[in-house]
Amino acid sequence: MSFFNSELGIAIAWICGVASFIYSLFQRNANIRLRAELHQTQNQVVNLQNSLNKTKVDVSKNEVTQNGEKNVHTGRNSGGMTINM
């Protein structure tokens, strides 16, 4: 018990207290960065969902067309195989 009341014990306790405070600051900054990255990722997911909702694909008579912001390859099935999507 006398060790905790000695100058060495008090110095060790003070060093541990300061070190834990500095560690908590680093962890807080890391947590803030992770939350920012999570928010960016969630925004990207929402943007992808919105773009998927805007894109409509029509499949009829072996012809594929896309009605959306960009048109992609449009052609007929020349192999005689029926495409059911």
C-alpha cells in the first residue's frame, strides 16, 4: 500500500493517465474518420439504387433495348435461341 502513496507510484499513475488520454484522442479521431467513410459509402449505395431504379430494360421478341440515361448494345438474337429474362 505504501507504493501507491510514494512519489514513484504517483508518477506512474500520472503517466498512465496521460497516456490513456492521448490514446483516447487518437481513437476518437479514428472513429470520426470511419463515420465519414461510412457516410460516403451509404451515399454511394443510395446513388447506385437510384440509378438502378431509373434504368429500365425491355426484353421482347428477341430484341434487347435499354430505356435509361445511356443506351447500350441493341441487337437481335441471331442464334435462334429464345431469351427469357
